[in-house]
Amino acid sequence: MFSSRRLLKHAHKVLSRHHHWTKRKILIHVLAGTLLLAIFWSVSALGALRTFIPNTLQLTGWPGTARNYLILFQNDTELRATGGFITAYALLEFNHGLPTGISFNDVYGEIDDHDYISPPYPMDELLEKNSDTYAGHSFRDANYNPNFLEAKEDILDFFYKTYYDVEIDGLFAVNFSVLEDVVGLYEPVKIDGLTLTEENLFETLETAVSDIDRHNLEALSTRKDIIKQFAFATLKEMIFSPWQWRNLSDVITRNLNEKDILLSFENSTLSKKVAHYGWDGAFPEPDIENPFDLLAVNVSNFGGMKSDRYLTREVHYNIDLSTNTPTATAEVTLRHNGEYNVPLSGEYKGYVRVFVPKGATLTSIGSTEESMENYVGWGDIVKFDPGETATFTYEIELNPQTIQEDTYRLELIKQPGTENDYYEITVKTPAGSTLQSNQFDVRENIAFFKDTLNYDKTLELEIFPDESGPRIFYHELPALNQIDIGFAETLDIATASDPLNYEITDLDYANTEITDQIYVDYIDVWDGHVRLHTRGMDYQDEEHFSIQLRNIRDTNGNLISPNPRTVTVVQRLTPEN
């Protein structure tokens, strides 16, 4: 190790060796060091987004190539399946690896100019397809499929009706709440005499778009120009405020994780990368080796107002794994906490859906079945007013192939555009089994989960088989020559119904003058209940009888403990019994 003196002498020798450096060389080294520092700082400022650095040329294109990205701006205060009503869209273009332009467009503009297309259910009922003002199914309503990768196909089908000569390399969806978060970094943002902040952004833009002369065709056609102005002003702030890049990266990453930004790429490498991080809005593919259950609750607002800003959603999912056929009950409750404030809040008209893995069947009635790849769902139209509550219940027989014997895994799928939806999950396993989990609270053979859902969650529950004998929790004499014994779990019928496994003795506790010789005549067994029908029992008030039980097993083959086991019943009957 160098001493301080030796270090100083070594430094002096090095500096002396380079005394011939010119100012030019010093300047070059300073600039190179500064550039290197800037690169390191920029990479660090990207935060989690630096994962895309190795894919830069795949994103922007190589020299001699082009890239086109379609960006959807979704208003999550008017909730739709993939986040919100598509209120505007943009085309981002790259040529030779460099950005060459971005254009913002209204969904009521040229992209709406095509032949009439009849809307699918439930839009045909909720969007007033027979009215004079409805122009038919179109681009703005195409994000109906909850799986963004499947919805993408419908969205692009409509896009290509207008832009048939544009090849799209990626589709991005950005919710309005993301814009509020971004404005919060740069506020105040000033456009056209308006001062925008995170707090007033929604009200200001909504007023500018809706508070116009609706009989003025020019005003109608330009009513969303403010969105373009806002977008350009915000982009300028994002580019020319490098000290905020790390904060911006964190905001974008959080919104990607919470599915308020969705990404889909045609490039296979990029597609796999965003799938790995869960940023593509896709439902998970089935896993044959490690099967799982899944619950996706999806709500779409087709009422044309922004009432989702005032709605709360609550989901209860109760799973019963205690029998050979797993079942579940999904209950979805919507509460309209708004008031009549048109056009923001009023009567809510929408569609509620729940999805589970394919192979499940709905045992309750009245709901409309829907299908996605690998998943099946059921939906109901909802119409209710401010101050009201609507609840929908789905009784489901689950696909047994989605349940493992020793592990229950549940994928909870967050709907893009939702925030703090409340979930309660209850899992019941066979009596006598024990449970272990890092996500569930466990109580014997029952597991509970309670939390808000702001991103997709995986819940796992390890199930250990029953290794204990059947536990007795009641024994009584309800009638003469009848003895009931209750067990805490289902019994093996063969051993529980064998009369040789029971011996009944009169203990002469209250009456020594009568000693009954009691024999088991026949036995009823159902679930964990045993009813012994006997003969030879006389009326003896407060007399005690012992019942010795032996070789009785539960359905898992566990013997009663101890074996044999003795319990006592007391005769407290009137002569009429």
C-alpha cells in the first residue's frame, strides 16, 4: 500500500511526464470526459427504461428504414376495456433511425369516414345504434377486448380503413391519468392563455372540449385542438427539461406497471421484452406444468359521460376447493358516488364482465357469455344513477385442470384505467388440510386476502394434505334409541357405517336399577355426521351412556385418534321422546 508521501511523489512524476500537453489536448480530454459523464448521467436518468437501450435501433429503425407508431390517448374517466374511451390518436414517425414527425388527430375526424358498421353487443343496445346521431361502430370504440394484444387487431383493422398505406410497427395506449402525472412534473404548463396544473387539467380540458357552440360546425370540428396544443407543449417540456428526466422515467415506469400505459410491438424481440415486464396488457398464457386460476373483472362505460371518475368498484371472489369439483362465486359491486352534473356525471350505462380460464361454466343464469383466447367470461349491462349501488353475482364451476393438488395459484388481472379497486379473496380447502402463504392470511383450512389492486398480482397458497384423524365436535342423544355424533370433516362411509365399529354401554350413572343392553340397528352417514339408530334403550332421565368408536376414518384415510375413542352422551328426554 502506498503511503501519502509516496502517492504525492507518484502524482508529481505523472504530471511531469505530461508537461508537454497542449491546451488543445486538454480541451479534447475535458470534452471527452464531459461527454462520457453526460452519457452516464443520461443512462442513469432513464431509470428502469434503460432496459430499452440495447434495442434502440429496433425501436427507431436502422438507416434506410422507417418506423411508425400509433399512440392512443384514452380517457379513463370514461372507462373502457383497455383503459378508457379513445379520445385522440397520434402517429409517431422515424426515418433512418431519427424522429421525423408526430401528428395528433381527433377520433371524430377522417378516421371516422367509412361505411356504416353495425356495433356488436352490448354497444348495439347502449350506444343507441338506431339514433340519427350514431354513425356506427368505429375506431374510437374498437378497444372492447380486455386483452390488449387481441384488442390491437380490432383497433388496427379500423385504422387501416383510413391509413391503408401506413405500416404500423407498434401500438401504444396512454391514459389521461398519465398526462396528469406528467403535468405534475412541469406545472404550470401554459397554452393559449390557459395555465394547466395536475389539479385542474381534467376540468380545464373537459370544459374547453365540451363548452362550445354545438351548432357551429367550425367549433365542433376544432373542439379538440386544445389537446394537440397541450401535447406539443408537454413534449417540449419533457425534451428541454433534462433535470426532470429521472422523475419522468419513474412516472412512466409506474404507469407501465399499473397498466395506464400499454405497449405492443411487431418486432419479436421488443414484444418479448414488454411481455416479460407485463407492459403489454396481455393475459397470461396457460401453464400446463403449473396451472393457475385467474380472475379479471372488466367494466366499460358506454354512457358518454365521465362518471367513472366518481365510481368505486369492489370485488369478492370466494373459491371452494373442498370438493372434487372446484367452484367459485364472483361478486362485483359498483357504487356511483357522483351527483347529477352533466356532462361529467349522471346516469351510468355500461357493461360489467368477469373472466376465468376456459373450461369453466356458469351455474347462475341471466348473464351473456363471452370468449377470449384461453379465457371465458360473462357480462351484464348496468344502468344506475348517482347515489345508487349495483351488484352482480356469478356462480362458477371452475375448470379442474386449472387447480393443482398441492398449490392454488390465482392471477388477479387489473383493468387498465382503474385505481384502488378493492378485492377480497377467500379460499376454502378440504377440512383438516393446513395452509401456508406469503399473500394470504390463513386460518386452518380457510385463506383470506384483502387489498386494493393497482397492478396485476399473483397469489399463491400451498396446501398440505390432512394427516389428522377426524375430530369430534358434538355428540348427543336427541331421541330414544338415537345417538348423533358430529365430526369436523367428511367421513369414509364404509368405516363410519359399520355397526361393529361402535359399542354402547349404559353407565348406570343416574339409575342403577335399569341397565340397558343396547345394540346398533343401522347407521346414517352424511358428510361428517353419524346417526346411530339403536334398540334396547329405556327412558332413564339423566342417564349416561358411553360410546366407544374404533377404526373410523376420514375420506383421506386418517384414523380416529385415539383409536378406539370413547365419548359420553346424556339422556335428557321427556317420556314422549
